[in-house]
Amino acid sequence: MMKNFLPLSAILAYLHMAGALQCYNCVASQNDDMKNCLNIDGTVTVESCTDDYPICFEAGVNHVYENITTYSNQRGCAIKTICNLINQDYKGNVRKCRLCSSDKCNNSTLSGN
């Protein structure tokens, strides 16, 4: 008699994902519909973090090109050094970058300028 068994790896993967940190996930720039990632509303999706990207983050960045400034906002799961990397890349043009480690904690308002 043959029984149906779920492979142990499938069960472990499910249990890992069931307990995974949940973060809001969106990205928008001034050229897109910026309000899609400015605040948390019904349009923002949620993602499960992984071992490679274990923490929630949110960031608002100004992009300066000669005398023109545009801006972008992003939320999601990330590596723990993401804010350091963003600050290095955008020297002085980071409006906000924040890490947090509870479900859907990356929910503060990211201003547009």
C-alpha cells in the first residue's frame, strides 16, 4: 500500500515561509504615479522576506542631475546594510532610510520632496 507523503523539504519550506517576516513592497519614482508608494493603501502589496533579504526597509531618495531633482520611494525586504549602501550611493540625497523587523513595519509616510 502506497501512502501520499509530502517531502520533508516541502514541509520545512512551508513552515519557514509561514513564519517569515512580512513587508510592504513597492517602488515609485516621480515619473511614475508617485502616490503608489508614498503611503500604504490598498495598492501596496506585501511580500515574505527570505534568509537572503531578512529585514523590512523603506527609503526615499532624491536624484540630482545638474539643476534638476527628481525623487523616488521604495519599500520591501532587504539586506541589513541597505541603508548604508543607499547613503553611500546617494551621498546627502537620502530623505529617509529605515530598517525594521516586525510584520508590515515599513509603513511610514515617505515625503515626495
